[in-house]
Amino acid sequence: MRYVSFTRLKEDVKQEILSSLKIDGLEQFVDAIRFDDLSDHYFDDSIVPDEWYSTSDIKTRMQMRSGHESIFVRLSKVIDAALPDSLIVLDSVTEIATQSSTPALWNNLTGLLRGLQRVAKKRNITLYLLLTRGILDSSKEKELADIADAVLLFRWEESSSARRQRVMYFEKFRGVMPHLEERDLVKFAVRISTTNGFEVSNIRVVI
């Protein structure tokens, strides 16, 4: 498993996982995750001071910038280095999509994602991409959804008992969607418990 981040610290992600779950052997599992921090590429062209995101000295940073490669090229190298049958979490598409405002950069992003879809199938890699809804234009959201094989949406909603609960539903799932619709498995209640991890239960009941 690889966890690719553009802005988050490795220790921050690890601590979030460890504090959310109480499972035997979790620490060893988290230690086995390969973290790829691409913050240098993400922040290099911004006004963020170097000291906030980089631990390298000035000379090293200048050398890196002289041969600076785009964040898309760096991401493709990370994917290339992943073993077959891997799970790769990309946290998050939102961060690089908001920086791809020009048509050329947007085409680079969508082209890369379409390429990732192909190489993932060839190497049996599962890519889990995070995208926050409502930040991009709806047309761009739809374009990204069109590239993916499956789109899962998570949101909070009020239940009949006036309690908020997190629900999940599939907007798209190639090869599986017809079977979900046949069995009326449309909406699921989901939660994260410290003992069982990520729990899913069907809340759509037809009488």
C-alpha cells in the first residue's frame, strides 16, 4: 500500500489512522505503508516559504528547482515504482485540480488520470482518489467521474430519529451497478468504529 500526499505530513496521516482504530497489529500495518510526500513539487511554485514544507538546505532546494519536473511527472514516477497488486491512495485530486486552472494544465491532469486508469488495469493496481465535491465546476467534476471506473459519494444526512448519519452510495460502478440496482442496494450507512474499522450496512429497506 502506498499513500501519496501533496500537502499532508506523513506523521499526521499515521496518527490519524492510529487514533481512529483500535485493531491488533495496526501499528505494524501502518508502518508498512509507503508514504510519498510530493509537497516540494506542490508548494514550489507558490508563495509558501520553503521552510514551511521542506527540510532541505538552500543549496539542495536550488539544485532541485534547476531540474524541476512537474507534479504530474513526479506522480507518474511514483505510480511506476508501485508494485503490482498494490493499493494507492491519492490525497487528493482536489489539490492538484484546483491548481490546473488553465486548459493546458487541465488537459495534462485528465490525460494523466486516463493513463493511470490503463496502467492500473495492466498491473492490477487499485487507485483510490479523493475529491471534495463542490469546489470544482460541475462540468469538471463530471469529467473526472467519467474517467473513473467507480464513484463513491459520502455525505451526512438526517435520519428519521433526527440523528445525523454518514451515508455512502455509488454514483457509478462499472460492471457492478446493474446488480446493485436489481437488489435495491442503493444507499448504505457507513461509520468508522475503533473496534471494527470501516463499517457498511444497507439502510434501504423495501416492504
